[in-house]
Amino acid sequence: MRRLDAACAQRDISDATKTIRQQELHKSLRNLNNFCSQIGDDRPISFCHFSPDSRMLATASWSGLCKLWSVPDCNLIRTLRGHNTNVGSVVFRPQAGVSLDQSDVSLASCAADGSVKLWNLESDEPVADIEGHSERVSRVSWHPSGRFLGTTCYDHSWRLWDLEVQEEILHQEGHSKGVHDLSFHPDGSLAATGGLDAFGRVWDLRTGRCVVFLEGHLKEIYSLHFSPNGYHLATGSGDNTCKVWELRNRKCLYTVPAHQNLLSAVRFQPTDGHFLLTGAYDNTAKVWSHPGWMPLKTLAGHEGKVQMLCSDWSVQTLCSDWSAQILCSDWSVQALCSDWYVQMLCSDWWNVLRLRSCFVSR
């Protein structure tokens, strides 16, 4: 409903006003600068995610540790200890820090040994484990309702868990190789998965059926993300490209020849989708206009592969670096960069742009 209300509001804005706002946004994005860097771990940082209230950043590392950092000063708040191998992702629950108590489950994480753990904001130990995966779990993703958790596994399947009844409610196969990433539609009705078979699939969560088959990438799909508008989906692949799909006619809208190496992360700006972020193994992250797909800014500075990026427009931390430089393979939260730093971006134009029985309770 929020998406439809926003669309109706946009319809009432004149074309001239829209053009002026877009030009101002593009100008601010072109002026993004590095705000700060922080050493995130002694192993590469594999993932990062902002809290819903924009006050914390969660990072995951190949060391098996997850960490919580304050925003925007990048101070370490807590180290989450529980995984014994490479952590693939750590994500905040949608209401974490806003309407949930500190003792409620607020984060989920996964690792290469198939473990999935749930955390609150009071303890540095997991409050519960989700068991059932026999192979690597590469990503976890919260449903917009905050009740369900999706997991992707290299056993060629993905699963949906109901945290209230504490059980698996969907175990979906369909990919011929491992499933690497998962993204939920803003309305919560659909889920999109990307696999190592180079195909993407969009699933109807009410029936469990695949309703859209995304064919076009030449290599593995490592990342995908729905636009806030609900009908555009971006996919990032090992073929160095990002494709934007039009779900209303089930076709590829545009192929962005984004990088010179594997595309590891794609993210739309979370509130309006006015720009697209891409991160790659060429050590850079880039900002693209949406629509138009023009390159607006290249975020350089990492000495290693960019493995993940996250955008938080509410703090104006476009830190697509706090996401895209808190996020790289040179281990810097330089947006989680594998160079061990956390970098945040700031735009002078914005002024403050910086910054499921398988549940085993403990």
C-alpha cells in the first residue's frame, strides 16, 4: 500500500519539478566523497547491513565474527560470536531498534557450514539456531513483515521459515545449481532468487510457484534486488553485467555493462529507487541513475574486491559505502570491503550525508 500511495503522489508532481529534483540528486551523487574508514576485522569483510533506525551497521567476516558498529562514528558496539567458519551474511530484522525490544530477535546470520543463527541486541551470543541445511547457506533475508526469514543454500534450494510458529513453511527447489541470493518484493508477495546456474526466478509466496523466469546472464547470478517501485528487479552476475528486468512484461529492460570483473552486489536506493548501486571484484562500486542507467559516480579506494554494499538513505549515508565501502574485499568496512576498513560517504550537497521443530533455542 505504501508503494501505491507513493506512486499516486508522484503522479501529481509536475514533470518540471521531477526533472529539477532529479538533476539535484544527480549533482549530489556526483559529489560523494569518502567520509571515514575503519578496520573491520583481520579477515575479509563479506557483508554489511544498516539497522532500520540507521544508528547501527552490522558486518560479517570470514573470521566467523559478526560485529555491530555505531553510525556515523564507526565505533565498535558489540562482537557477535557463534559461527565457526566464514559468515556469508548478517541482516537486521525490519523492526529492529524501532518497535522491537532489545531482547527480541533482531538479526539473523548464516555461514558456510550451513548454520543459521538468530541474535538480539543484548547479548554477544546467539539466542537460537535454525537447523536443517546440509550445505553452505550463502544468504539470509527477512520478509518485509519481519515474521518470516528466507535462506538460500548450495543444495540447489531456498527455504522460508516462520519465526512465530518456529518451523519451515516452504522448501523450494528449482535451480539446477546452488542458490546464492534472495530478495523479497517490497509488498512481501514475491521472492526473487539468483543461482549459480545463471538463472533468476521470481516466486509467488502464496502458491510457491515460479511466476517469472529470468534468462539472459552468461554466468552465475550473485546478487539481486527489487526496486521500491515493485516492477523493476536488478541482477548482478559473474559476466560483469547488471541487468534490470521489467516484471510487468517479463523482459530484460536494460543491460548495464557495469564493471570489469564479477558483479558481487546490486542495490536500489531504498526509498524511491532513484539510483542503483553496484559493487564488483574490480575493487570499485558505482552509482547509476534510475531510469536512464547513466554512470553518476565511481566509488574507488578499496584495495580488494567489493563483496557487498548497503544504502541507507535515511541517514543519507549513501554510504553506499557504508555499504559499498564498508563492504569490500580489501577487508576494510570500507564499506565492508575486504581491506579491513569501513568507509562512509558524504555529500556536501546533503550536508549530513554520512553518514523456523528446526529451531534450537539456547
